[in-house]
Amino acid sequence: MGITLDFGAVLARWPMLLGGAWMTLELAAVATLLGFAIGVVCAVGRRGSVHWVARICGVYIELVRNTPFLVQIFLVYFGLSSLGLSLPAVTVAIAALCINVGAYSAEIVRAGLDSVARGQVEAGETLGLSRLQVYRHIIFPPAVERVWPALTSQFVLLMLASSVCSQISAEELTAAANFIQSDTYRAFETYIIVAVMYVVLSLLLRAAFWALGQVLFVRRRRLGTAI
Amino acid sequence: MGGHFTFSHLEFLGRGALWTVLLSALGFLGGGVLAFMVALCRISGARIVRVASGVIVQLVQGTPLLVILFLSYFGLPAIGVPVPPLLAAGASLNLYIGVYLGETWRAAIEAVPRAQWEAAECLALTRVQRMFRVILPQAVHIATPPTVGFMVQIIKSTSLASAIGFVELARAGQIINNSLLEPFPIFVLIAATYFAICYPLSRLSRRLEARSGFAPVEGAAP
């Protein structure tokens, strides 16, 4: 039994593949920004002295981290529609991704915030800085710098997880692949090409985060000094 | 259609949950064997083995599990390699788990202080003896909390097997929803069941982590 591969039939659909990859990047970018914002708010809230805020943030984080993303996206999708809101699949996908990555990045950011030495915070308070200023200028920069590699991995995983959005027919890369393979009957070639595209996307994303890290952090420090 | 949630629906969900647990257990066993090999290859003395295993790890970690599942379920039969669904789901999960867990275990092996290798060498132990008698017992201690934590990821990732028609918990929920048309309460129930399975493991992992004094910060698959 001979195996013949025909990548040409799949590659002929390149506009659709590129469109899907672009949508995947858009989903990942929006969810990364909003999710990081949610994560920071939750991390600060969870460490804060207001008991019920800390409690709510903790419950949110545990609920999201202990259920699969597939179920979360169904819940958001059907939850919104049972409220009478029928939003486009892409909006639902972004909402679900934000809720998901918010909880994961909250835990990472919290680890970073906890790693800043108590003495630094006290020094800031002694200088008469407000709570917000202490967070903004003293705790936040080194905290984010320390967990930057973990955040990078998390955001790459988020981009890969956006493939699950194909299950509610958001038109991203995996959904494009599903369409192309049912149209060309070239399932193996389609998914190989899409897998390679995902690998390239994740390498690009890693490179982008590395470059961003260089701009944000390294130049402020002399070589050889600790963070 | 529509209708009421009855005991037989609950039984169907229970069977789905059982498959989720079973698929997770299979994934952990098969993936664990693969992970051990990945970890050893990644720290191998031979450069070619190190580089080759590193490339494979990068490729698998750069691809979504869903695409790996589709590749084995739709892709292999399309080029004339017949694969039963259980095998497709199991093999994809094993590959995925083996690579991620393998990297965790490699980090654990590398976290054992260098001096332990040197001390074992001074005692004239062979490389295999050093590995199995000195390094691995300590690495197992370091790797236990993140491995328990990773079991949560495994359980959650089995939900994707529903996309290729494997009837586990998430798929059971979809099927029941197709007859009852009450998606929101059904998926709340499904989420609660996943939570009930995963949360104790999360707690256990954190307890073990606090006790061992190692608290690695790392990304986790959603």
C-alpha cells in the first residue's frame, strides 16, 4: 500500500490558512493584553488586606485553574446566549480566553509580587510614597521582570489553547484547517501544515516577548547586578 | 424536544466521568514512560541524542494538542493508516504528556546538586548506578509536587478527546445537551464534576510543594 502525499492541494488554499493564522494571532494578542490586566488586578486583590476581595479573587483563580478550557468556552457561549445575548463567536472566544488566562497569569504575577523583599516596600513607605506609588515604582517592575519567562510560556500556551475556539466555530487557524481538510480530503497534509504554522507562530511569539523583555528590563540595569 | 434531567442522564454522565479518569490514568502511565525517556535523552552524554530530543520537544510544545489529535484521528486514516479512536486519543495524549512531563522531570534531575554526581563518581559507581542509586531518588523527591500538579493538566486535557468523538465527561455533556437543550445548567454540572476531580489534586500538589520548599513558577496548559 503506497502512501502518496499531496501538499499542493492544501497549499493552494493559502489565503484561508493565512487568514486563520492572523485570526489566531489577533485572539492571542487581545486575550494576552486583557488577561494580563485581569491577572494583575487579581494578584493585587488576592494579596490585599480587604478580606472579601481576596476571597473572590482566590475563588475565581481556583475555579478557572481546575476546569478545562473547553468547558469554560461552552459555559461562556451558552451562558451569554441564555442571557439573551447572541454575540459573534470571536467575541465569545476572546471573553473565554481572557477569563482563562487572567487566572493563570494572576498566579504567576502573585509569585512575582511575593518575591519582592519586604525591606524594599518599607523603604518606599518611609519615603512617603502612596500605596499605589509603591506598587507602581517599587514592587511591580522587578516582580514582572522576574516572572517574565513564566509569563512568556503562559502566553504561548494561550495562543496554542486558542485552537479550542474552533469548537464554537470561531474562524481561527484550526477551524480553517477543519474546513480545508473536509473540502480537499487531504487531512494528513492539512494538519501537518497547520502544525508547522503553529510551531512558527509560537517561535515568533517567543521571539517577540524576548525582544520586549530586552526593551522593558535589561537596559535599566548594569551587567552583573542582581535583579 | 426538551425533557427532564433523569437518573439515566446522571448515569451517562457518571460513565463519562469514569472514562475521563480512565483516559487520564492511561495518559499518565504511557506519558510517564515516554517522559522518563525524554528526560534521559535530554541530558544524554551523546550530543546527537540531546539535540534530536530537544527538536522533538520544541515541535510538540509548539503544536496545540487539538491539532495533534486531529492529525492522528483524521490524518493517519486519510493516508491509509487505519487508527481506532481510542488509540488515536491515547497516543496523542501520551505524546503530549510525555513531552511536557519529560521537561519537568529533566528540570528535577538537573536540580540535584552537581556535587552529588561528583561524590557518586568518587565512590566508583558506574553512570547507570549513579543515576539510579544517587540522582533519581533525590530527583523524585523534587519532581513529586509538580508531577501531582501536572495530573490536573492531564485530566483537563482529556476533555479535548471529545473533539474526535471520544465519549468522556465533556462529550457526555454535549450529548445530553443535544436531547435536553438546556446547555447552561448541564455545562455547570460538567464543570463542577471536573472541579471535584481536579481540586483535591491541586491542593495536594500545593501541600507537597510547601513541604519540600521548592516552588517553581511555570506556565500551565489551560
